[in-house]
Amino acid sequence: MGLKKLIPLYVFVVILTAILIAPTHIFPQPYLMPFRFPHYLEMMGPFLGTSWPMTFEIYHYALYTLVIIGSLNVLGILFYPRLKQIALASSLIGLFLISLMVLFFFFIFMNVNAPTAIIYGLYSVVLLVLDILTFKAFIAGKEALRG
């Protein structure tokens, strides 16, 4: 897949993110409870010996990291080949982190709230597939521009 063909997929992910998150900030509880992941984080209890407030802080850092990875990937696509190495590194880091997210939702969080785990687990899979496609396109190099 060509680098330029990835831009609509990144736009799709941004729109999907807005669809998943915006309504939970617009409508009060108890509406849309399966989409309220942070609420269930609190209910999850200690995770790997980490208390609720620290888990919530880690959650925010994970979100910031995903935004940075996605932004660097998009910048790498838009400013190819100047930012190729930075985007390639961010995409590689993304492969590792997003894979951990998929495992977290489908194996650990599934016991806390299955609907929320499925929603955000599938969302994580979408992010992982996009990151894999981005990584492959950067590895392909100049051929990726033509596709």
C-alpha cells in the first residue's frame, strides 16, 4: 500500500476516535456506559500492583503516546523522505505498544467489562493494522510512494 493511500485511513481513525469518545463527554452517565473505559479502569482494581489513580495516569500517558506515534507517522507520510527515519521508529514503537493494548483488552480487561473490552479491543486492532501498514510502507521505501 502506498504512503499517500494511508492518509484516508488515518482520517478514518481520527473520525472513529471522535465517534467513540465524544458522546461520552456529551451525554452524562449512565448513557453509553460501554464506551466509558476510564470508569471501568477504576472498577478494575489494582493492575500489576498499581493503584487506581496511578493506573489512570498510565492510561493518560498511553493516550499521549498513541497521539504522538500517530502524529509522527502522519508527518513521516506527508514529509517523506525527510522524516522517514523518525516515522519508521515511531511506527516500530507503535507496533509494540498497540500489540500490548490488544492483549490488555482481550485478555485482562475482558473480565472487568466484556462490551467495553470488545469495543476498545477492536479499536486497538484497527490501530495495530494501520500501524503495520504504515511500517510496511516505510520499509518499502520509494516504491511506497507510487502505490
